[in-house]
Amino acid sequence: MVMKEYSAGAVKLSFWFMEFRKVVGLLNDGKQIETIKRINQKDNVFGAPTKDRAEKIFNTVAARISCLAPSFYPLFLESDIATQKLFALAAAMANDTLFFDFVYEVIREKMIVGSNEFSDSDIRIFFRNKQVQNTKVADWTDATLKRLGSSYKTMLFEAGITDKGKIVRKIQKPILDPTFFRWLNDNGMEQIANALAGVR
């Protein structure tokens, strides 16, 4: 897995699972990413409210998908919805190193120690640690960090990893499909596999 520079871009992004699923289906049918981009520009395949939003969704989904080897297309389409959501989550983690760190350092650790919940204070501590470690994160405002935390909570909820508690959220440790877990490990994504499984 390629570790990228930390970014606060997730404040403007969503999980976009249905859109992810649509693009994977088109790629599996043999369409090229540039062709899908043109189709989206012309027909707004995601039903986005504005042209800019349609472009933002496509660019984000395409970037996430490009982080996974194409061998995942048929496997994704044959999987149940819960596993498809975990594929989409793995792609989001692979595309956003800070989000990956959050899942790996906070959610995974909670699962390892047998805690089944995390709170807003866990999110604040995570970002405070990152601000000490990273000058870029140190420059972000409290408002940015709060929005980023909200985005992370939303993505984890939509992926089926947590409930939607207001301050404290319950972690619903996923049951990983063995084929999905093996695919991650076979494709250089052992850390994502361990993060989702809640293991060292």
C-alpha cells in the first residue's frame, strides 16, 4: 500500500458506495475510466445536483478504485453487500492515508483490546497526536478537524463498521469474507486487512 501525504480533502467527500459500485460494474464490463468520465460529464450517471458535484464524485470514486488492483472487480460484483461496502472502505483507506491511520490506530486498537465503542474524545486525541507528529496537520483549524472527524464517522457508519450514536459510537466488528481477506493480503494490503479484522 502506498502511503500518501496527509490530506484534509475528506471534509468534502462522502462514502459514495452506490457510485463506487456503478463504476466498478462499468469497468468490469470493459469500459475504460476515461470513457466512464465522458459518460458522466454528458449524462450525469450519478444523478448529482450539479455538474461540479458529479465531477467531484467521479474523481473521488475513480481515485479510490485505482488504489485497488483490477482483479477485485469480479470478486466485488460476486460479493454480498456487506463485503462490497468493505471493499469500498478499503479503497477509501488506501486512497487517504490519514483516514487509514485513523482506522488502524483508533478503530483497530479498540477492537484488539475488546472495546466496542469510540467517542469524539478519541477522535480529538488522534488529531492532537497527528498535529504533534506532522506540521501540515498542525496548521489545520479546529473547524477543519471537527469536519474531518464527522466525515470519518459517516464513512465508517455507511460502511457498516459503527452505529450512528451521537457522541459515543458502537464498533460493529465486521465478519470478513475469507476471499476478501485473502485478496487484501495477496495484493499488498495486509495492514488494511488487519485494521478491518481488528488484529495485530
